[in-house]
Amino acid sequence: MMTGWPLNRNASRRGLLGLLMGAGLACAASLAVPDAAAASSTSARSPSQDANPLLAERWKTRPLVIVAPSATDPTLVRMQDILQTPANQAAFKEREMVLYVVVGDRARRDDAWLSAEQARAIRSAMDVSANAPATVLLVGMDGGVKMREEGVIDARTLFGTIDQMPMRQPRGSNDPGSRDPGSPQSFNPVSDVPHNDKKGV
């Protein structure tokens, strides 16, 4: 009887080792599932380029984008006040502009609300974080950022800058650049524009 114990004990040890290894693999597999799910969830939260509504505006409108950290931000409130005057509303419409307001993960295009993913995509495309100072950006019909200001842009500066853009020039101009919105040389900035960022012009 005694001679049988070592063999049985070894067999038991092998069986126990096999059980432990199997349990370890099962545990590792169970841990891998949440990791994959987390990665998928993170991917879902990342803004997709396709979700950016500004892409659909190209060659159709000139978006004015206001990204603010809160709905009561002074820059956002002041810009809305400026754009609500009848004269500025008419100038806004005549220049084929649309207004995008982004506050955190909430956004709207004129009076239409957008999804949280679209809000994040706009902030990503404009390179403005959710808690950054309020930023006003003018986007041209070619999709390039023509003005970028952390603060208020007055109506004269805003509309004056647009009126100097190539596509606002007479169609019969002999200057080939006037018909090429992507030509940097064809953009003549307004002389009295302070801190005007010509990025993307």
C-alpha cells in the first residue's frame, strides 16, 4: 500500500497542475475580454473624421465656428449678440455663412443640434480642446481656417476679411488666382485686422 502513495501523489500533483494551468488560461482569457471591450469603447469615443460636419460645408458655405468652455462664456455671449443684429444677420446670410457653436460635447449648426460625436469631431478638426479659452474660427469655402482668435471678432473685421477672399471677387477678374480659392497668393488680408491668423489660407 505504501509503495502506491508516491505514484498516486505524483498523479494528483499532475492533475492539480493541469487544473491550475487551465484555470490560469481561463482567467487570462476572461481578463482579455474587458481589455478588448475597453479598446473598442475607446475607439468609439474617438472622433471620426467622417463625423466632422464641416466636411459637408466645403464649396457650399463659410462656417463660423465658436468653441467655448461653457454656454455662458463671455466671448460666446458677445459673438451671439453681434451676429443677432438685423444688419449683421443680413451680412452673414449674404456671404453664405453658417454658424457652428460647440460647448463641450454639445454642438449646433445654426438652430439644429448635432451629436456628441460631431461636436468632438469639430473640436478635433479645429484643434481646440473642450476646456480651452473660447476660440472663434472662420473657415473658408475651401475648408481652410482663415481666421482664428481667442476672443471676440468684431463684425467689421469678420465681414471685411471675407470680402477680400478670392471667391468674393468679381467672376470676370483677369487674375487667375481670384478663381482659385486654394491659392495663398490670391488672399489679400484686411489691413486693420489685429492678430489675424492666416493659417490654412
